[in-house]
Amino acid sequence: MTFGDMPEQGEQVGDRSAPPLPPEKIMHAHLRIGQGELMMSDGNPHQPPASEHAGYAVSLATNDAEQGKAWFEKLSAGGKVTTQWQETFWSNGFAMFIDKFNIPWRINVVKPDA
């Protein structure tokens, strides 16, 4: 849902002195990935960012190597790959990158127990 999709409420929710939020910006997005969920928003562009995206990474895990590689290729497009897609001792596929929005990611393909 964008801020422009919000129903008219007669008054702005929150800080009434703040300028209206751009109608094309995302107010609420809910992304389901397997059994997991991500909730996202463009936030308030009139406020400085809460962080510089340090000290965390969004991590996705799957048992399917093709799915993991597809996530990596799509999410890293336009960003910076910091660890290329590869098999590791713990994983059938693993990569790290910073996406085009400067969000750090880790993709991991879970290796079945031997």
C-alpha cells in the first residue's frame, strides 16, 4: 500500500506539523518468503535515516540451491557483492552482498545433516 492509497482520515496520523508524505512512497509492504515474512516501508523521507545499516544483515535460508541462487541474483542486482555465490563447508550455496538500497544480505542454502 502506498501513502496515496491510504483512505482519507480527515487529518494526518502522527505529527500534524509534518508535511504530507509522497503518495507514491510505500506505506506498508508484506513479503512472504517460504515460511518467513518481511514487513517494509519507505518510512518518512522528511526524517533522517535511523541507521546507516551497520551491525546487521537480512538473512534468507532455503534447502533448495536453485532457489538460493535465484534470490542472490535478483536481490544483488545493482548492488555490491562482498562474497560471491559459492559452496562452503556448512552450505550448498552461500553469498553476501549489499543491495542497491545499501541493505546488507546473506543468502544460505542449508546443507542436510550427514
